Amino acid sequence: MQKFLKYEAKGGNQTAKININKRETGDFTYLDLSFKSENEIPEKLIIKLVVPATNALGVWSNFDRIHILRPDWSFTEINSRLASGMPIQQLLGFDGNNRMCVSVSDVDTPIKIRMGYCEETAEVICEVEFFALQTNKKCEYNATVRIDFRKIKYYDSIYDTVAWWENECGYKSAFVPESAKMPMDSLWYSLHQNLDYEKILAECKSSKALGLETVIIDDGWQTDDNNRGYAFCGDWEVCERKMRDMKKLVKEIHKIGMKVMLWYSVPFMGIHSKRFDEFKNMLLDESGDKETFFALDPRYKKVRDYLSSLYENAVKEWGLDGLKLDFIDSFVLKGKSLESDENRDFESLEDAIHALMAETKERLTKLNSDILIEFRQSYVGPSIRKYGNMLRVGDCPGDVLTNRSQAINLRFTSGKTAVHSDMIMWNKEDTAENAAQQFVNVLYTVPQVSVLIDELNAEHKKMLEFYIAFWKEHKDTLLNGNLTAENPESEYSIVRATLENSEVITAYTNSLVEIFKEKAVVVNGTVNEYLVIKGAKGYKGRVVNCLGEEASSFTVQSDLEEIKAPRAGIIYLNK
């Protein structure tokens, strides 16, 4: 592999002593950054890397759906800090391999990584910017930039980076109970804030019958206001008109056989909450929408105690099985919050978020060691995974492409943490095949469903029941198998999970599917009514449609054979 890596540092405090030590081990280059200063706020410090733009197809990062290599005057950029993102970006090769994967050992400090094509020199510029957002004062700082030049599959380099964070940088993830890996019914898209005691119970009975195991009660349980804002957040008292008695509701859902999770917007304090005046001097400046709600400042001990005790009391008093802790990425320093305040016991916002989440986790796991905690993009990095055991794709209602690509991105970077799809939904007038695509595109995550079961027509209901059962049958392979995904530049054309002698393969934009294992299940996620199967001569096969109804059975006659398969249908192959 030709590296031709050039690097330079620029920026930083004039009075600071900055040192960069370069180490090389095989096809890895490590740049160890260290500096010492007179206890001052660090200024932005950039390490610039330059490589020739050979075999340079695009850029992979955890939150980009479109993996293009932009010019260096319009970089492809990622933002990382404890409460959002992760410091990894990769230059993709035309051959599907890693060209250059850049990551940083420090996943808490605000860091940006950006790549771009330099038209003057036909080189790829990568800049790693430390202290991208203002932080607290520091006397010294150390971090390592890790650059992987190995010619290996792009996803193997990503997996290896995650292992480096976990094993060498010390970022261990939270325990994941089995219940975090079971399909769920989320009430957000199906009911929004229009929650109702009887509606919730009816939905739970119907969704449990289809195989959904947990219900997530979302925004609206705490307020009479249904205008979708957060002006009434902060008190977290049950809206009796909607919910009647939360403890009783949870008991009734438990009798149905489902677990119960409850939504909280962690940072938000609305101007109409009873507690607003009590906390109005402990808010982050320029946060929220700046008019009707703000984010609390966790650098105040009173804020952390209030929030963590809220969650503890809710789980204890209502018998909840888990919490959906939302909007953690809304803790951001701006404006007057950058100024010091002797009433805070933390200077660093990131350290305060750590303290809040650590206290919350300790309180909750004492009550229930299998407590479910859901986080949502963008707070899904190696450090925040210490506190949550479910990571969900960010909101993308009805958008199968985003749900698919972000689900795969999260699977690559989340280790053993349970990755969940964004809630799948569809228009009830659509075809069953189109509705099934919502499920087909998130097969390799734990599916969350957000449709009202009793309002589905017979075909939609049969489809959903079939796909939930299919997912459960192949769950071990889908979640625990070795996951690979080809062509990120095409939003993943073929995705495959392999476990021992079996594999589950989904064709999305490539109709040619190669078989490697004795037992293969091939899902048709393309727009075509056929798939071309390679390497399965002599295999016995059968095809079912998206309702689980058998369409055909056959023996594969040649090494390359076209098989008729309905859209969102499945081909089962056995040697």
C-alpha cells in the first residue's frame, strides 16, 4: 500500500508546548499528540494529513448516507464528542477496500475529522481538528491519531477501530440484556402525543399477538398539550387525563406479557413547567429553541441529582422495565454558559454529562440489572455506550434508504450493543410489497414497529406477522453473525450475516447473489421480480412471498441461475 503520508500541525495556543510523535507499525501510522500549557482554554489545533488520491472512491463516516469525496473547499466532515458522534472517518477504495481509516483515541473531547479532494495536487486532504468546540481549561492533553492503511475490506477496518477503542482505549460498553434484542412496538409515529390509556392497552394486546415484546410509550404521557413542542417538559408528572394511573397501566401491560419503556427528553426544561423558575439560572445559554424550552446545565449538582432521581423514582414507583433517554446531544456550550460560575461543581460539560449518566446508570441498575436504556443517533459513540444498551437509528419516518444505511453504519460501530431501527411505518393504502420493504431494509437490526395494528388491512397484518416471525427465527444469525455490506457508495447493495454454516443475505440494489454456506436465506429487497443465484448448483430451494405464502419450489440446475422471486419475497436454499 502506498501511503506517502505527509502531516503537519497548525493552530493551538501560542504559549502551549505542542509535540507530535510519529510511530509506524506495518500499515499503521500513529500520531501521538501531547501539549502542556498554563491552565488555559485550548484553542483549535489541527493535524493535517495528505495522501495521493489514488484508489480514492469516497468517504465513509458513521452518520453520512451519501459516501462521496467532496472537494477540500467543501469537506466531508464529521463532528464528535461524548454526547454526539465518534471520531472515525475512512477513505474508501474503488475495490471495496479500506484506503485510509482515520480515528482518534479520545472520543469525549469535541473533535472534527474532514476529508476532501485537492484539485491543485490530486491529493486527499484529511484534517483532524481538536477542541472543535470550546472546552474547559487544561494544563495538559494527550491523544493518538490512528491511521490504518491496510488493504482490507472497509468494514473490517471499522470493526478493528471499534475493537481498538474498547480494548486499548478503555471504552467498555454496557451489559445488554436479551430483552434489548427483541422486536418492539414504539407508539411515537402511530400515536404521537395523542396517548390514551385504553388505546395503549389495545395496541399492546394486538402487537404482542404478532410477536412484539416491549412497548415504548413516547412523548405525551406527561402533558395535555399535543402541539409537539417541549414547552411543558421538565416536571415529568403523569397526565392523568391521558394515562389515568401509570403504575396500573404498567401492571396491565405486564399482564399482557410485554415490557414497558417510557420516554424522557433528558435536557429539556420548558417555560410552562412548574420547575422552570427553580432551574432558570441553571440552563445552557442559547439551547433548546431559545424561547419555549432550554437545556439544563448538568454542571450543576442540583440538575444531575434532580434528573437521576426522576428516573430512579419512575422505575421504582411505576414498575418500568426501561427508559428512552432522548436528546442527550442537546447539551451544548454556547454564549454565557462559556463563562465560569462558582456554583457549578464541574467546569467541563463533557465530564458533567459523564457524571449524570454514570449516576443514572448506577441508580437504575441497582433497581434492575436488566434495565433497558435506549439512546438515539447521534449519541451512539464508544464512550456513551457505557450507559445505554440500545442504540436507535435517528428519526427517518418512511425513509427506507436512510433507515437501511444508518442501521448498517451503526452495526459496524456498536460492538455488542443492541442496534435498533428507526420505527417502521407505512401508509395503509400502500401495497403489502411496498410496506414490507420497510421491514426488509432493517433486517440486521432489532426492528421497532410504529403502526396501529388494529387499523392494518388483512394483507398488511399478515405481512407484518410473517416478517416478525421470520426475524425471530433468524435472529441469532442476523444479530450475532458476521455482518458484511458491499458498496457503501450505493447505500449497501448486498448485506450478509453469516453464522457457522448458515447465512441471511439481502439484495438491495444488486440482483446477483453469491452463495457461500450450506444453508442460505436470500431476501429480495430489489425492485425486480427475480434474483440471480451464483454458486448454489444442486441446492434445494423454495420461494415465499412477503406474506409467507409459498410461490415455488425447485432444485438449482446451474452455477448461475435466475430465480423468480416476488419483491420483498424470500428464497430458502439448502445444500
